[in-house]
Amino acid sequence: MTVVEAVKEAVGLGDHGLTEATREEMSAARVPLPYRDSCAHLLIPLNKCRYDNYFMPWTCMDERHSYEKCQYDEFKLRVKKMDEIRAEKGGARSN
């Protein structure tokens, strides 16, 4: 288990039954480091579709929607986890 996976598991963002892309797949697909998260398995085919269709905005809508939904679900999980942590502290903020 890598450090990133350990941190994700510690804050409740571990594996949710999704198939994640491996480091080798992300590297081969040239996914930028900031985008190598739990939704990268959807970004790889989206970027390939975009490249194959010359980045036309009306193409690859299904892939884009799937990727954006994954990002939104991850955001909701982070907010939920932060609310739980904040509730444990009695509403005190960390900053």
C-alpha cells in the first residue's frame, strides 16, 4: 500500500468498488499528476476520445459526464468526511 492509498483509506476515501487505473496506465496515457486520482480510470478514455475527435466540444459527452460525476461524487465524500471530523471537534474549524 502506497502512502497516498494509506492516506485515502485513513480519511475514508479508499476503494469504493471502483476499478482504478494503475500508475503504469496513467503514465502511459500521460495523465498529469494532479489528475491521477480515483477518477483517472475515466479520464484516460475521455482524453483518448478527445484526441481522436480533435477536441470537438460536442463529442465525448458520455465520457465527460461519467468523469465529471465521478469527480462530484468524490467531492461529496470529502465534504461528508470533513463534516464528520468537524462534528467530532465540536464544530471547531482547523484554520
